[in-house]
Amino acid sequence: MTTTVAAKPKTEDLTAVMAKIGAAAKAAAVALAKTSTEAKNKALLAAAAAIRARTGDILAANAQDMATAKAQGVSGAMLDRLLLNPERIEGIAKGLEAVAALPDPVGKVTETWTRPNGLVISRVRVPLGVIGIIYESRPNVTADAGALCLKSGNAAILRGGSESALSSRAIHACLEDGLRAAGIPATAIQLIPTQDRQAVGMLLGMSDSVDIIVPRGGKSLIERVQKDSRVPVMAHLDGICHVYVDKAADLEKAVKVTLNAKMRRTGICGAAETLLVDKAVLNTHLKPVLDALAAKGCEIRADDSVRRLYPAATAATEEDWRTEYLDAIISVRAVDGVDGAIDHISRYGSHHTDSIITEDKAAAEKFLGGIDSAIVLHNASTQFADGGEFGFGAEIGISTGKLHARGPVGLEQLTSYKYVVRGDGQTRP
Amino acid sequence: MTTTVAAKPKTEDLTAVMAKIGAAAKAAAVALAKTSTEAKNKALLAAAAAIRARTGDILAANAQDMATAKAQGVSGAMLDRLLLNPERIEGIAKGLEAVAALPDPVGKVTETWTRPNGLVISRVRVPLGVIGIIYESRPNVTADAGALCLKSGNAAILRGGSESALSSRAIHACLEDGLRAAGIPATAIQLIPTQDRQAVGMLLGMSDSVDIIVPRGGKSLIERVQKDSRVPVMAHLDGICHVYVDKAADLEKAVKVTLNAKMRRTGICGAAETLLVDKAVLNTHLKPVLDALAAKGCEIRADDSVRRLYPAATAATEEDWRTEYLDAIISVRAVDGVDGAIDHISRYGSHHTDSIITEDKAAAEKFLGGIDSAIVLHNASTQFADGGEFGFGAEIGISTGKLHARGPVGLEQLTSYKYVVRGDGQTRP
């Protein structure tokens, strides 16, 4: 059995299709801003039920996607991300239920103050409006991203990778079922129905109807989106994360935290890529840390002063300091104390997540204040760079930009605010 | 005596000039992020003293700008905005002192929480980095914008209107004096030294060194900046602000607030442009409000049902509902209750500031929740749309966008944040 993806429409047709999607999203956003928490949760729970009920359909769609991808030579990690099985589908359903269980950020009063003239001013969270999500071939993102947008009161326009087209469509149908069951317009979560690449370009130009674009995927996808978008982009670029072992580091913590930061999972953006060691403790701290990494199969690329003490390391090049390996490889450099660490990270880091290991409180505060990254840690693993670990419940990504949201982007970060001012006839002098 | 503005450099020279400005700003931003509150305040107070000491120089520069502008046919409000006199120069100095007196937003911990694993997470305000300000020929903005950027720890690149070139340069020299007196790099506040229009285009493309662009000026300037910028823009577009007089409005408040909202100052973005009156109280509330406006010289353009009761009004066209007059003109329309008011504002408003006059709390809450504007008021004048009136001390503008900052943009809104995580050797399971 084969199902064909919708034939490629002509450009003029596509323009009309995208304009219709934008208008529908904008209208849905107006409705969503007033939708009750109960209705949003009902939609999420009904969607989870639909995902479970239609597991067979989703698996069948995914089998077709997998067959096509294999025929096109897709392999390895990419193929694994595309694969769905009953456990993963149950995980998708559970993810929807988890978002339903999170507090609703919309309508929350975050501050209230009274002015001398008696005006009472409140800051109240409101949705952003319409969020465009562009992602690679991970079918689960269809549900995750749609759910986070819905719960935060935003309309979503989703565009997944072409390899996952049928899987995403099957999952999206369940989300639509959920919306309908709760009396919310099904256009609250739309999936662009064509894989035509021009559709992405059009979406990036829809600044009249789309409020923000969130790209989820590799560096090339994100860079392309940032370059071409006329709509503001909330993106996370590289996670070139550092662990700095200070001269006052507790050796046991240094070993344990570095090992976790690098090797717990090597493919996530919060994985450490570079280890900096204070020259003052090269003789004591370097070998135990590197031995622990090597014992777990980590390749070590180091500068000359490190290699003199640890000859098993290969030579690091300038390029290594700028590389996000996302693999069991670490670059290692000796630095002159906290200042040397700050200098290195300021030059090569990606403003994502960096950690200092030290028992010296002053050194820690200098590092925490001096590193311009979204997340800075003291005596803790960089792999804590995660919305769930922060207590946000779920995240759509980690922003390395400084505007709007920085660090983990959860439900609150998908909102804006308005000022509500209550008076009794006040006029401005 | 005449001074000529620097000769127009060739494009390749200009590219080098702008690249140098960008690099210097980025370096200054790193220094500024660590600069103490005391040093920043010292620079602001020293700059205020320099402004006073050099009043003669500034007036002479302004006289040249004025002469050139008049020769070029500049007149009216634009010429008035360009004019400096001893009182206005004293106002500029006082403005710098007022910013010095404001609390420093940088380093403020806005939230702290502890995770079950013992990690203590804090959200700490940090500067945005480099802010580009593009403004029209109002010399005072040179000082105001420079001061707000400095106090919030951001490096500023200023580009004022060409008519005010010499005045802005004379004021900028005082800011540089202040920075030097406090030991802060003078490049913390740079003024683009050429009036070449290509410099603006280049600034808008400097996404590697500039973090945000804030345009201050009329609609055409802001639209051009938004269209051309590769750097995120924080802009306020039109202020098409509404006052809605509900059927449960107290008549005295309706008269007083509407008059203030429209006529206190007609040229500011928070000035009301459209009055909506509930059909249920046309007979009682319309005439007193319009009489009060007319008595102050306000021109009234109205729909048919209003004109039947108030024949002195001229006929409003569809275009009137979309117009920000910034003048003593008001458009008036009869609507069907709160729902009618929400419909009209949703269709024609600019998401800036809107007010309801009513004694009915339920009607007020419906309006406050249903209007998607940066500021919504109950029984208060739209002219309160101002950072000073909100207690922010000073503002660089009012943002009508929903990303990053919405409403008055004061010092806090010119910052980002970072997460500081303190642990004791925690690793992620």
C-alpha cells in the first residue's frame, strides 16, 4: 500500500494556500486568546486519546515514511528520529497529557502596583498570537509543539520535514480531533499540507499574520530561517558548552560533573564540548578527569600543555574550540584561572551554557557574572540546560538570543503581556 | 560663521567606518556589562554638568542647524522640535540627572527557586548588548537615548536626523566627556559621524554587532526601518487610541477623561483619535462630550447616527477610523455596547492604548480582557500611556509589538536576563 504526498501545487496556488493558512491562524488566535484553560486541556486530553486510538494508523503512515526515507538513502540517527513504534507513540500521548497538567500562563497577573494618582496598574500575560514552527523529520515535534502553542493560547502553523510528512499528518489529525472535541477551531493547529520548499519561504515572509518563527533542528536549518525570515525568529544556535575546572575545584565533583556534562547524552545542545582546566591544578586534576572520560569512550583533543601531561590526547586545532561535536569527543585546554576561562569562553563560546567547578565562592561569582551565556552554573552539569530540569514542565527549545526569551523556552516564554490600568476618572495633568 | 558637516565619504570608506563603530560598540558593551552603578551615574552627572557648561556651544551649533533647516524650507512643528534654547538645554541636563537617579536594572535578581535536586536557579537581569537608535531631528533624543542605554548597561550607536547634525554632535561631545570622567570607554555612546543615508542601511544590516534597533520618529521612518532591518527592531507604530463611553458611564468622567485623552496634547502617541459611544446613551452622553471637545477647538468627524444628534460634526469616512491625526481632530462613532466597541477597535485600532468609561465592572472587565492592546484602561485617560506615568522614570518609546517588550520601554525593558544555577556537584540522571 502506498499513499502519495499531495501533488506539488503551482506557485500561485501555493500563495493562496499559505495566505489562507495565515488568515485562518490569525482568526484562530483571536478565539484562542479567550479560550478557557478547561477547553484547552480538554483538547489536549482528547488528542492524547486519539493518538492512542489511532496508533495503528500512525504506525502505518510511519512505515511508509520509513520505506521512502530508506529508499532515498536516509540512515543512522536521522532514520532513528523518524521511526515511531508503540512505545514512542505512547510517549507522544503522555507528552500531550503532561502539557495539559501544566499551569496555564495566560491571564496570570505578574505584577501590580498603585501610582500616587490612584491608578492601579497590572501586568497580565497574554498569548503572542500566531507561532510558526519549522522542524526536521521528527514526527513527535508535531504533537509537542502543537500542544505547547495551544496551552499558551497561540495558534500554530507547523511545517515538519518532508521525510516525516505522512507520520506528521497522522499525528496532526489526532490534534484536530482533540480541538474539535473541545469546541476550539481546528485551525488553531495547522500543518502545512505540502512539502513544497517554497512554502517555507512564504511562511517566513508572512509578517502580517505570523508573530514569531521557532525553528527546531540543526544549524543549517536555523541559519537559513534566520537569514530569510521577515518574521522575528526565536532560535537556538550552537551549544558550545564549557566546563571549567578551577584550581579550587573539588576533584571528585570535577570528575563527576565533567563526565556527566560530556557523556550523559552527547547529542543534546547542553552537552559539554570543551573542558578548561586551571593551569594551577593540571598536575592533580587533569588526569583523573580525562581518564574518566576516556574510560567511557570519549575522544580527547587537547592543547600542548595538556598533551604533555596526557599524551593519549590528540592535538586540538583552532577549529576544535569552535566546534559543537554532539558526539563523544571533547576539546581540552589549560587556562590561567577564572580570567583565562572567561577569555576563552567569551571568544569561542556560543552563549548557551557554561559551568565552573570550584569550592572558591569568589571565583564562582566572578565566573557566573563574567560569562555572557543564557545559563551559567556552579558545581553542576551543563546537561541541566533543559526546560524540564528548570521546572518549566516542557520546552520548545533553548534560546541563545537575548531578546524576548533567553534559555529554556517553556509556556511562559511563549506569551507576551499587556498592561491593565484601573482608574476612577483620572486625567493626566 | 559656518561649520560644514563632514564631506560624504565613499562607500568603501563608509563600510569601514561603520564596521569600526560596530566593533567598538561590541567591545564597549562587554566593558559596560561589568561597569558599576556608581560609574554609570558619575558619567551621567558629569555629562549633565558638561551640557550646562557648554550651553553656548550647543546653542551656536543649533543656530547653524536652524539656519540650514530654514533655508531648506523646514517649518512648523519640525522646526520647533529642532530648536534648542537655554530652557530646553537645562531640560536635557535635568533629564540626564533623572536617569542617574533611577535604580540600575542590571544585576537585579527577578526570581529565585530551588529544584528538588537542590539546584538553586536565579533569573538575573543583564544588558542586551548594543542598541542602535535611529531618530529624527530632535537633538534632545541624543542625550535621552544615550543616557537610557548607558544606565541599562548597553552600548549605543546613535543616528539622528540630518537637520540636527551639529546640535546632536555638540550634545554628544558632552556625553563623551561624562563617560571619560567616569573611566568608561567613550565608545559606549557613539554618534554616527556622517549624514550619508547609506550609513542607516549599513547599521540595519549589522546583525553581528548590533542586538536591537530602536527607531524613534514618524511612521515612515519606522516602517522603513522595519522593512530593511536584519537586526530585530523594537518599534512603536501608530497610536490609534480609542475612548469608549459605555452606557453605564458616569457622564462627568466621560467628559473629563475624553477631553484629556484627546486635547491635553494632541501630538503624542497616547492621544485619543476615535471616540466610541454606546448607542444606548447617545441621547444623554454624546452632546456634553462633543461640546466640551468643540469648545477646546477640536474638529469632529462622525458617522451618521452621531451627526443626526450633533449636526455640527462633518462626515467621517472609512479612512478616518484608520487615521492617527496627531492633531485637534476626533472621529466619533456610535457602537452597540462593549461588543461593538471591541469589534471596532479590533478592526481599526493599532494595539496601542484604549480606554473604557463605565461604572459597570463587568463591562469594564470584558473590555480590558477583549482588547488586544499594549495598554487598556478603565476610567482613565489614554494619555497615561507613558513610561514616566507608569513609574518607569523614563522611556525610550512605547512598543506596540508583542515580542520582548510591550508598552512603555524603560530601563528594565532594555535588558535581557541570564539564569544563574548554583549547585554542589549535581549531575543529571
